[in-house]
Amino acid sequence: MASIPTTRRGLAAAMRGAARPRSLEQQFQAMRLSAKCSRCLSTESFQAAPEIDSEKIQGMIQARHARPVPVSPSYFSRTSRFNDSYLALDKLLRIYGNLPIIPPNAVERVSWKTLDDFRHAVGEQVRATDYVKCLAIVKRLHQIHPKLKPAPVIQALNDFKRSVQAFKNETVKQQLDKYGRSLGNGRRKSSSARAWLVEGNGEVLVNGKTLADYFGRVHDRETAVWALHATGRMDKYNVWARVEGGGTTGQAEALTLAISRALMVHEPALKPALRRAGCVTRDPRRVERKKHGRVKARKRPAWVKR
Amino acid sequence: MPPRLNLTSAFRALSLRASTTPAAGTSQPLFLQQSQKVAAPAARRFYSGDNLTPDSQLPQSEQLPPSSSSSSSSSLSPEQFDNAAQQSVRQQQQRQDNVNALNRLEMVAYGLNPFDAKEEGHKYGLPSLPLPSELHKDHRYDDVMGQITRLLMKDGKLSKAQRDMAMILNYLRTSPPPKLNPLRPLIPGSPAPHFLPLDPVTYLRVAIDSVAPLVKIRGFRGMAGGGRSLEVPAPLAARQRRRTAFMWILDAVQKRKSKGSGRKMFPTRVAEEIVAVVEGRSNVWEKRAQVHKLGTAARANLMNPQIKNFL
Amino acid sequence: MSATNCLRCLGRPAVAGASRGVIVPVFAPRTAPFSTTAVQNAMPGKPQKSMEHQDRSVRVYRAGKKMKIKKKGNLDRGKPPAPGERKAFRKKIVLSNDNALPVPWVTEMVAGSLSDRKQVGTIVSLPPVLQDQLRATEAFQPTQTWGLFRKPSTLIRQESVDLIGKMEKAVENKETARIVLTGEKISGKSTMLLQAQSHAYLNNWIVIHFPDAQELINGSTEYAPIPNTENPTLYMQQNYCLKLLQSIKKANEKIFAKLLSVSSHSELPQNITVNQPLLSLINAAKEAEGAWPVFQALWSELNAQGANRPPILLSMDNLPHIMKISEYRSASFDKIHAHDLALVKLFTDALGGNARFPSGGAVIAATNRNNGPRIPSMELALKQRLAVQNGDSEGMPVKDPYFKGYDERVEKVLKTVEVMEVNRIGKKEARGLMEYWAASGLLRTTVDEQAVSEKWTLGGGGVLGEMERAALLTMKI
């Protein structure tokens, strides 16, 4: 049994019986008309009441006020739904806590609901400390070996999982198409580029023009095909690329990224070399926005006398 | 905990041996014998922290026993079917595949990438790593060239500065070899003057490094008494020295007379000044001497108690 | 009238108080009701912090530093260069670099070099005599990289062999080859022209070369109407003519010394009679004044049918410039069409097929892409010619019916010319070129497949000038 800090033990003990799931019929019966006007809460076990005979009852009813009894004892607490689920989890932990667990690094990664998400889901102002404790139980239960994990545990944990599981996302592995082309895209500043790479003899077409036609500056031409240059593949591939947006530098560097990504589809083993050539990382820098009270992003207005 | 690295290196060596020796009908391949011996405790160690039942382990360990048993059965097969040579070849092939697969599984267990770059993932061979720095996109030019080009730049026009730099280099390539002035010795280790023109980058480097000052004079305001500043020499780093030298050269270029017009004119003037520096005709040498003289004279100020906290 | 500090006035008519007969004391200057700055500034008795302004009569608020923009003083760089010196410096042509290493395998160009198909991809150097001749006709340009190498040398390309072949064939048949060279920017059109000239000089042709068509039409030389020409009036450019005559003389001196005149030219100041060397005819033009008649006489002598004349090469660079309206004006201040200039007319007539050289020759013009005007009729005509040459009658480009800028005179000239495209070079030629660069010590890498392919790609797939830019005009040396 893991040593999970459960300071709510007392509360749990008090409400143990109430947390048990009941059938609809039982619930209905719990709301029976209390003939004796008993004020005490039903705590332990509910006896199924005998079937109500309306004729018989007709004469018996003397009370002027009928009062339904809440389904859950947590009804009168501040966060009843949370308390219910907390108690349920606690009970599950007590029952299944000694099942074998797997080491933390082998556990399937799950993104649990954040506090805000959970508050939104249950519609209650759950306290952060309580939610942390609750999540600790959740994570402990999640650690139970997947093959032995009982269905109620799985069901209970589902309430705490986010609807979108980011860890399940798999990167789409790019592949060559039937013509042996690979596609890579890249961005830089406000340019974006797509490059198709096919085995060939070193011809490059950018927006339908040759490299020299498209980039007047030799530096930009070199930049565009840097991935091929750095790995010594200049005469091994042909490039057909579309670039749009931005200026020449941005377009050239967007092409670098696009071509290097396309190259990594052909030859994944080149990634370390390409990284060292500076062709893998996307440069996230953009133009800094202008601020009010400034002439440009940072430039301050000149001081003017009067 | 036994060191992991030793084990992995051992495995690599073993796998190599297993692939070279074609397991000619002998018992188990050497690799498997070894791997079972070593892998079993390793697997136990992996789960040793948790007292779990053994059947609740990862599928990886589930695959291990059948493959090892199949390989042991195949070790028997050549004795049983001696004549079926073709089958034995196929089985050898299978065994080899098993060996490879097992090898990879072992690598996975030890946190290694089974699809190592050395094995596959390329078509035309891999470049040797680490790449030289000039193959990095952002460091493609010589470091001095990069620094100086940016010093040459006006209004953020790097492209123009680079074109100017290329023209400077071409001027240096076509100008006759410099005639050195013995009074203005170049930096030690510089090549003979007739080698310089065909290596213009070195030419430029030599020129700049030769006139680069070693110190600068820092002024501490009001510390010399009477409102005067206390002048203290401070050493410069290599990059700072080059910057100072090239800014001096650019100052001298401003004063130079322009002979022609057009876009070649500015680079021509800079290049002429660089040739003048190497030949010892430039005023930059005097600036350097002046700074050094001042630095030498002011070095007593280093002992001033007031500035000790600043240094 | 409302007081600015009265909050209740904000939403009321400005004369509300006045209408009620209440006298509103005006104790503060009026400004916009939402700002208090000006009011506060104008308030008297603002504490003075500055010690300098003790005199209360002079109130200085916000006395601070003035922004001073330092003006860079004009540096005194001594006497500026004399007029024309700057241009001379800019146009200076250097043909050798003593630092560059001599390349052992480069041979000198001989008469048959450029027509030898086996020599494609090799580099040949220009012999010194030829250099002088080419210099005289301004075939070298300052933007080309002659000054980087030991000796001026040129790559023999497939196109150059083709071009020379056409020239030779024309001479064999005593015809005139009329060729227009087109191609991409810095793909080697002018160099091709230079090679054609080299071949002509080495084979004792007479070469008349217009180095830059722009000079003829941009209004930079003097012009005058030729008397007795009507409809259209032709114009002569005597200064340019003199310059041209001198360059022709300098380049073709040896041949002109041998050639004799076939008719007498009594209209010239120096009376040239029959059987005098043509050199003396050219020498007759001493000043700009009589240059045009001399040029006319020379042209008629060269074209004299039946006389024993060598083949003639008439060439012009930057062709598009002469295919438009010139900058010159007629007496009625109309713009003159370039084809009404006599020198241009002479060339366009030859290009259009009206001139017939006695022992054949060639008229070659090169277009330019970098600094040339766009001439729609010329572009269309050249495309059409190319389509005809390729036998591609379906893909023949047609005129845009809604475009008015076509020029009939241009189309007439280019109707029958032959168009030659100067293409990109192949990797084999690129390799020869790069090996030459490396052997000269200008390319400091090993020339292998990798390096050749890289420069070839950076040069836009083998555009020669772009390859030079990528390899020779770079910071990475």
C-alpha cells in the first residue's frame, strides 16, 4: 500500500456507506416519504423499503411535510461531486492498492486534467490542494500494471484524463512518394517554403526559376542549398521548390530548412550532420512589434524642446 | 549497479563477432551464449525495484525465450538434415536475422538506438562528424572576415558590405606583393610577402593583426585629482583588438582621396589602405605606437588604491 | 464663455453662464478642456530650480539641453580628380595579374583554334597582338574578370565553335551571316562576340565593331542632319564616326595598308585617287568635321563588288538600344528614331540583309539583358525566328493584338536574321574552367565532382558569369 497522504480519512470513513453505487430504485426509495419525520441521516445501510401500497398508505399519512433525502451524503458539502469521486478513488485504492505496479518510466504517459479543466468539468470550485491529493491517488492507480488493471479503476481514471491526449500523437513519418520525391517545408521570418527533393544531378528550380535567377545574391543561393552542400550531396539531388512571403534572406533560409527536411526523408541518418550544419533548427525570430509611445519597436522619440 | 557502458561495448563487440563467424553448425552462436548470461541479470535488475510477478513484464522479455529456443533448435538442425543444404542456408539466414533482431532488442533494453546511423539511413555515405565549422550555415566565412564585414557595413546593408569585402579581396589578389618596411614589422609568423596576394584572407588578417593595439586606455573620471581623469591601461581581447585596428583603418580610409567613381571606389580605398598598412606607410601604425606609449606611461596608475576596486 | 477648470461646463453650451448673467472670472488662459498641461505651464510662480535664471523677469520653463545634431564635417581630401579621370579609372581595363600563376596547359589561340570541335572545353589565351586589336575595338569590358588571371584567356564553348562555323561557312559561300546572340544575363554573349572578333582578326578579316550601341543613341555625341536626305532625314554623328574610324584603323592597320582603293574620292579634302592604300583614306579623317564622308567612302570601298576584299565582320554589342526612339531631336523637335541615325542605319541595313560584302562576312549583334531596354517587337521577332529555326510552327509566338508598342521598322530588320542562343555550360566545360581557375591560384579548393557540381548549381545550372561570381567574387577564398 502506497503511503498516500489522505487526510480526509475521517470524512471518508463517515461517508463510506454513502459512496456505494445504488440502483435507481434504491435512490427512489431513499427519497421516500418519511413517515416518522426522522431527522437523523441515514448513514450505514439502507433497508429496502417494502413496496408502497397506496391504499394502505392513504390512511397512514399524517405528516404535513414530505422531504426527500439526498442521494449522496456529500450533498451538503461544498464540492459534492468532487468529494464523491475522491471517495470512490480512495476506495479503489484500498481495494486494488496491492496489485503489482510498473516502474514510473514504463507507465503510459497520460495528460491529466488540470485544476481548471477539472473545475470546469464538475462545475465546482475545487481546492487546489485537494485536487493535488486526488491526482496523487489517480497516478498511483494508474501505475497498476496494465494487464492487471481492473475495469472500475480504468473507468474511474477516465474522468481525470483530458479529452485530448497529446502523448498519443505520433509524428507523421514522411515518406517518399511513388515518384521518389520527398517533400519538406520550412519557414523563416515571414517566408515559407516547400521543397521537393528527388535524386538527380544538382539542378535547382525555385518558383520555376534557376537558383541564380531567383536569388541575385550568391550568399542567398548558398544558404538555400546549404543542406546539400554541407553533406556533400550537391550533385546527388534535384530540387523543385515553391517559396512565398518575406524577403530574399527569409526565403533563402526557409528553403534551407525545407530542403534539409526533405533530405532527411531520403536519408534520416544525416540528421546529426545537418544539425551541426545549422539546417535543422527553425529560427523563431520575427520582427519585433512596434509599441505605442515609441517610434519603432525600441526607438524612443527624440526630445523636442516645447 | 554495474556500469552499463561496459556491457554495451561488450555487446557491440560480440555482435560483430557473431556476424563474421557464420555459426557453422556448431552449438549456439557466441553472441547468444553471452547475451543470455548477461541479459538475464540485467533484466532482473531492471525490475528489481518492484517486487512484481515475472509474467507482468514487458513484451520484450517475452520475445526473448522463444527466439533463443528456436536458435538452439536450429543448432540441432544441421545434424538432423545434413543433406538439405538449401534448408540449412535458409536456416542460417534465419539465424542471422534472429541474431540481428536480438541484438537490436538488447540495444533497446540498454537504452541504445538499434537503428544506429552507422548501420543504415543514408545512401551516399555519411560526412565525418564533427563537421568543420565552415560547414555551419552561420559560420561559413573566416571569423576575421565575418567580423570585419560587419564593421564595414553601413545602414545594416550586409549584402553590400559582403560585396565590398569580395572586391577588397580581389584588389589584394591583383595588387603586387607588398614591400615590407623593416621598421614596421608584421605580426610574427606571417608568411613571406610574395605569398600574401594569392591568399588575400591571410593578407587582410596579417594587416589587421599587425596594427592591432594590445591595450586601450581607460579613464577613471576625477580620480587623478583636480577633476582630471586617471588613465589606466587595460588589456584587449583578440576580437576587441581587431575591431580597434579596423576602425582605425576605416578612419584612414575616410581621409583617402578617391580616384574614380562607382561602386568599386570604396573597396578600392580600403584595400589601398590595407596595402599601406602592410607596407608600413599608413598612419595607423602611429596611432598604435601612441596608444602603446600612453599605456606604458600610465601603467603606474594601475597601483592607484582608488581604482583597485574597479579592476 | 466657460472656464477650463469648471467641470460642469464640459457638457454645456459655452455661453451658458453668460446667458444666465453670471460673470465667469477668466483667470486662466483658454486651452482644450481636457488638457491641463498648457494651463499649468502658463501658471505664474512655478518654482524655479535653475540657478541660472535668477532674474524673474525672464521666465524659462523646461530649460534643458538642446538636441544637437553633429554634422560630419566635409573631409578635405585634397584636389578632386580632373574631369574625365574618374570615368577613365572606372573604365580601366586590366588584362593581367602578375600574382596569378601561369597555367602550363593553356595554349595560345591560333587561326583555327575556335573552329576546332575537339577543343571544346579547353582554355586558350589571347596572343599579345590580338589583345591590342581587341583593346582598340573595346571588346574587353571592365565588368569581366580579365584582370584576375595571368594572361587573358577564354573558354572555347560549344556555342563558340558553332558560331565560328557559321562565319566560315558564310565566307566559303561568299555570303553574309547575320546572327543575333541572345541568352541569359552574364551568360557570355559579349565574350562570344569577342571570340568572333578574335577569329576574324586571326584570319585577316576586317572588323568593324560598335562596342556599345547605347553611345549611339543616348544623346552623348554630336549629331547633324545629312544634307540632301529627305523623308526621312538622316543624321550623322561625326565625333562618334571619327572615334570609330580610329579604332578601325588601329585594329586593322596591317590589312588596310595592303588594300588599295578602286575608285577616286574627289569629294574628300585629300584627294584620294585609285590604287591608293585604304589606310591613307582613313587617315584623311583628321578631325570630326570630315569624318562622316570618309567613313562613307571607306564603306563604299569595302563593299566595292569585284575588288579583292577580305571578309568583313560587322559587330555590335547591346543591340536593343538601337531598336528604339533615340534621345536626339529633329529640327521640329520630334524625337528621332534610332534607325534614322546614319551609322545605325548602316548597321541595321547590314543586319537586315541589304548589305552584300564582296567576299562574304558576318554581321553579329549581341543583345543585353542587364542594362537594356525592353523592346517588345525585338523580343517577339527573335522568338519567332527561333521558332522558325527549330521548325516549331505551332509554337510560333504571335503579336498581342491589344498592344500598341510594336515597331515595324524593328521587325523589318530582324525578319531574316539567325538567332543563336548562348546557353549554360555543361559540367564538363565547367570542370575545365574551374581547373583553370584553380591552377591560376584563384580557386583554393580541390576541383572534384563535388566542387564542380556545387559551383555549377550556384551558377544557376552553368551560367558562366554566375559561376564566376560564385567562385571568384566571394569572401570565401
